[in-house]
Amino acid sequence: MDRRNFIKSTAVTTAGLGILSSTDLFAKDGKVRLAFIGVGLRGRNHVAIALNRDDVEVVAICDTQEESLSQCRKQFDKKGIKLPKEYTGGIDAYKKMLSKEKLDAVIIATPWEFHKDQAIDAMKAGLYVGCEVIAGLTLQDHWDVVKASEQTGKPYMTLENVAYRRDVMAVLNMHRQGLFGELLHLEGGYQHDLREVLFNDGKSYYGNGVEFGPKAISEAQWRTKYNVEQDGDLYPTHGLGPILPFININAGNRFTHLTSYSSKARGLASYVEKKAPGHPNAKLNYKNGDITQTMIQCQNGETILLTHDTHLPRPYSIGFRVQGTEGIWMDVAQGIHIEGKSKPHAWDPAKEWVDKYDHPIWKKYESLATGSGHGGMDWFVFNSFIQATKQGKQTPFDVYDSVTMSAVFPLSTDSIKQGNKTVEFPDFTSGKWKSKKNTFMLDDSGL
């Protein structure tokens, strides 16, 4: 189906119609030969989705920790599927896997500091790369990933699942039908109490203990140190990934400038002191402010506000806001207001509009996505990557989109270090944004 007719099919009058893809979803014979670098909790989530598909063969897995490999073996045993080849023994074990195995794609779910090198090596090995956030720790890391993708011709996709969240896609559908008018301002972020993720007792993943680093397990082994050592938005992609398609970033629009501010840091030390009075980790100087806010200016005049808030007691929220000349959506308020359709100065329940404008792709693939994790959006991001690999196409988020949403990490840190200075946002596309078209979920050919 062409994009114009696809968009028309999303209108309320035809909301029940199915999507006719321009290509058969399972058109190619054979399976995607997939490997995993990192099979901790997040990696095993992707493995679980892979094992439910008949178009994917997990050829090999790589991890430095026996516990992760052991838990992953259980996933294969439970499904009655032959165990993949294992690579372990050190942080460079993945290189042997890349050189020895015949692969089509790799999924990287390791600690952030390893992403850049592993992704570049995988692209140089001729593979599609699906990488968990973040793309790199420094601005140069991000440029290196871009150059590797350009030089090898291999796609790199940040596996940002929130862009596929059902309400986000419904609101994107509403926007594309003009209900919000011209967009002026958007907000998003990562507002999630991570205290039980950043500390544990070395035995259980969440909720017990106040250790991090070598005395801990899972994310607390490596993620907490960034909160000790750096002050900035450490996790910008959940907020930015969904926003990119709304305002055509890297496809007729781009980010031009960024400014970040950070509050004082009290949450993590307070948490440790409450859990274990007098513990040394309660006396550390945590550099990462409890709330970091970043304002981004766009080429076409829109503004974006990102919020990173992970150290304090609070319910989970991405904090989305989509605001235009004709209406507004705020997920925290769980409300939508459309001028001329809503009561003046009053919120409509967002669910009424989200259900009404449910994205056709969600309706088509809901049964497959159900139960895959994070409300089904994990299936969509995984499926998008696999289908791009099968069809030999560019991934829905390309390397430029991926580094754009990730680079806020080092840029925000730089802004704060310089006294909240406004810094220029690099044009990773080197001008390609001027001619590229926004095709994100306009049809299902990428699925």
C-alpha cells in the first residue's frame, strides 16, 4: 500500500480496515542468522522474542558472565531449541564470534561503554547492527559509529522501543491527520525511579541491598557509576526516539542547539542512608543531579524539553507532550484537547482519542506483539530490525537517527560543565537531512 492511501486508512471511517503491505511480511526464504553480544536481562528479553519466531535462527551468543549464559541456556531448553554456540572468556570474545560464525545481524545488549566498539566491529564484519541505548559515551564515539555505517554500508539501529508504544503511535497517527495543527513544542524524558536498579545486594536483581560495582549484579554492576561520575542526561533516547518522527528530525528538520540544567544530587545518597544507615555509599558525592532538564532548538522553529529524573520516589512516566496550533496531548495528564472538538479549557480522556486513532500497524500485529514485554512495544522494535535485515532495507531508525537521540548524553554533560552554555548540535547527516523523507511507520513495508 502506498503511504498516502495508508494514512487515509487510519481515519476513523476506515479504522477497521487491514493493511496491505507492499511486500509479503515473510517473503524471503530462510532465516535471519542472528547473534547476541550480551545476554543479561535485556539481552535475554530479545532472545525470548527471537525464540518465538520461525524466521530467526539464534546462531551464537556471547557474554563474559556464566550466570547470564546459564540463564540464556534455560530459555533454549524450555523451548526445545538447539543451544547456540557460546563465546566467553573476556571482553573481546565477541570478536572471535564475528570472525567464525556466518551471520546476518547482531543485537548488542552490553554495558554502554562497550557499544561503540562492538557495533563498529560488527558493521565491519558485514552485519546489520541492532544496539541497545546508548550509541557511545563521547561525541567522537557517535561520529565513529556514523562513519563506520557509511563506510561499510551496513545499517545501525538503536533499539528504542518507546517509539513503538501504542499511545505514542496513535498520537502520531492523529498528528499526521492534522488534528494538532502545526507542532510547536514537544516534551519527553525518562522519569523512572531507578534506585532499586542502581543498587542491590549482589544476589537479587532489584530491591535488596545498597551495593554497586563489583559487589553487585546486573545493571548495578556498571550503570550506577555514571551517576557517580557524570552530570547530564544519561538516558535521552526514551524521550527523543518517539519525538523524532513527529517533527521530521533528520528528514527536513534537525536539532540545532541544546542547553542543559541539573539540580543538586540528593536522592541516591538519601536512599542508601535509609536502607543502610552509615553505609559508605551514602557518603559518596553523586555528580548526576537528581533532575536534569535539556532544552533543544530545532531548525524549523520547534522546541523540545527533555527531563531525566531517576533518583527520587515517583511513578514511572515518559512525560510526553505534543502541542500544536490546534491541540495538545500530555501523557502525565492522560488528557488530549483538540480545539473545536473538546470542551473549551477542558481535557478529554486520552484513551478515547487513542482508541479512536489506534495506529493500523498496532491493530494488525497486536496478536503477535502481546506478551513480548513493555506492553508489546518490544516486539515491534525487534520485528522492525529483523524485517529490515530480511528485506535488505534501511532500518526504521537509521544510524543518523540513532546517534541524534543518543548524543544528548555527552552534549548535555558538556553544557552543564560549561555553566549551562548553549552548545551546537552536530549535523550527523552532513546535510542529508535536507532531502531525506520521513517514512517512519507510514506503511508496513519496514515490518
